[in-house]
Amino acid sequence: MSLTLKITSLFVRTLAKPMANAIKRNAHEHERFRRICVSFAQSIHRVDMRMRLGLLQDPAIIDRQIKKEVAAAKAARERHATPTVKTAEETKADEEMTEKEKEDIKKRTEEKFKPRIRPLSEQKAIETGANFVAEAFIFAVAVSVIVFEQWRQRRKAQNARDDLREDLEELQVELKTVKSELEELRKKHPDPVQQGKLLSFWRGSGVTEPEPQKTEEEHRAEAKIAVAKEKEAKKLREQAEAEKPSNASNLTVEQTSNHSEGQPTSSDRD
């Protein structure tokens, strides 16, 4: 139970008690309201007592009494009857009379065992009726508070669901707009690099990934590789110059470079 419901129920019950006391006072002062309270209290008293006495009574005792009286009535009728052979009509009439007597005996027995409830006194009836009306008023107020709180909670939940539905609809509209813009950009910029950047943005990053920059170690490694390549080229040139004949001094720089790259020169072809 929420704190608001607790405070509201306490406040309403505090206000309901003086109103219940006012109902009790009016039951003593106003004639019409007093008659209503008395009749209502007497009805409640009768129903209550009948339920209590009905639970205390044993139905088997009433059934045994009915059977006993039916058997006694049948024996008395046979005792006064003339012993003759009965026809089918007379037998049927006797059975109908027996059933009718049984019903009459059952009614008389139930009336005999029916409890006689003494009504309440006027003062007691007024007090009982006024108390019942006051308690019913407090109960109705408490039920009204609970129903109102349930309605408020359902309305709040419904409003939250409506807001969530509206947000989802807005997101769907925005999603469709972004998809259409993405398709237009793909048509205008078919570059795979650009497409990769747009795809990364579409996947939710929101920022294109920067191109990786080379570190200092990578620069040093590249410099070492370049120096090694230069040294290797220099050795190849020196080796080529050592293997050339004495008349190879007139070779151009282009032939030397071709020889260093492994291409055959005119002297090699000879």
C-alpha cells in the first residue's frame, strides 16, 4: 500500500467518525430516521437469530418426529377402518390421503419446532440500527478510498503506457527518416570509405572512426628497412662494377640501375 493511500485512508476515517456519531444522534432525535433504524435492526436481529438457531437445530430430530406422527395417524385410520378387500381406486385414494396427511404433519411439526424470536426493545433496536448505519458509512468510505486509489494507479499506468507508445512512434518516424537519408547519401557517395563511415554512424557510434596513426616505433622500423634496402642496393652496384670488364666505364647510370635490379644488359646478353 502506498503512502498516499495510507494517509488518505487515515484522514477519511478520522473525518468519518464524527459523521458516524452524528448519524447515531439523529437516530434518537428524528422520528422518521428512528423508525427506519428500528425496522432495519429488527430485520437484522431476526435473520441473525434464525441462522444461529438453524445451526443449532438437528434436522434428524424433526424427521423422526414427522415419521412418528405419520405412523400414528396411519395406525389410527386402520384401526377405525372396516377390514375389507380394497379395490385399486380405494388403494390409490388411501395413498393420496396418506401423502396429504404427511404434508400436514410435516407443516405442523416444523411450526412446532420453529423458534419464536423475541423482538428487540425500541432502545436496543435504535442503538443497533444506528451502529450498523454508522459502520456501513465508514465501510463505504474506506471502500471508496480504495477504489479511487486503484483507479488513480490504473490511470497513471495508462498515461505512462501512452507516453511510451508516443515515444516509440517518434523513434520509428526518426528511424525511417534516417534510413531514407542514408539511402540518399549512399546514392550520392558510392565511395566505399565514405560508405564505411556512414555505416559506422548508422550502427550507433555517432562518430566516424579516425584513421590509425603510425607510432614512433613503426617510423623507426620503416627507416631501418629503407637503410637496409639502400645498403643492399649499394652492395649490388659494387658487385656489378667489380664483375664488369675494363671497357664498362662508358655504361650509363640507367644500365647500372637495370643491372642492380636484375635486368640483363647488352654485355650480359653477349
